Amino acid sequence: MTGPIAIGVGCRLGCSADVIEALVRQALDRAPAAHRLGLFTLRDKAGEPGLIEAATRLGLDLMGVERDALREQAASVQTPSARAESLFGVPSVAEAAALAGAGAGSVLLVPRIAGRGATCAIAGARA
């Protein structure tokens, strides 16, 4: 078991809980077993029904992260998103939210994976 991990998620408007949940589970299969701090996303997206339902199904709290906190993660983001930059002025949603959620000095353990309108990444303490 490693230190706690934060799961970052982004999605398009109206993305289903089934899609989000499946993508999160796929990312978790690639991550070390660890305490899960929660599901983190851009605060603007925290009201998305699919995200709320997926978090409930996964037994995780859904936490909205402010845009400034996502911008602070720009240097650590491995897969910048032109879409996230144009829509929200942030370098990424999933990776930046995971890094912000995991706290200072965290690193990406699972870089962004994407599918069917959703993205997911996992961050935790440096090993």
C-alpha cells in the first residue's frame, strides 16, 4: 500500500455516470492500492449529474477544485488539454485536479486516460 491517492476526472456536459465510473475503475486498475482521497474535478463541473452519480457509486466524495488551483499544476501536467484551456483557462482538468487533490509535491501515478467524453488521472505522493 502506498500513500493516499487523488482521482481527477473531467467530462463533457451530459456524460453518463456509467462512462465516468468505468473510466475511473480502469484508471484505478493501473494505480497502486491506496487510500482514496476522493474524486476531484473543476469546480465548474462539480454539479454534473454523471460525476455526482459516479462518485456515489464509487463510494467517494466529489470535490470541486478552483480554476486557480488547477492553473498552479501546469508544470506537472503531462497531457495539456487545448479544450480545457479554451473553455476554462486551465491546463487540464483530470490531471490538474488529481495533482491539486493529492497536495503539494504530488506526482501523476496514472496520466490522463480518456474515453467517450470523460477523462481520468490519478496522483499521489512521490514514491
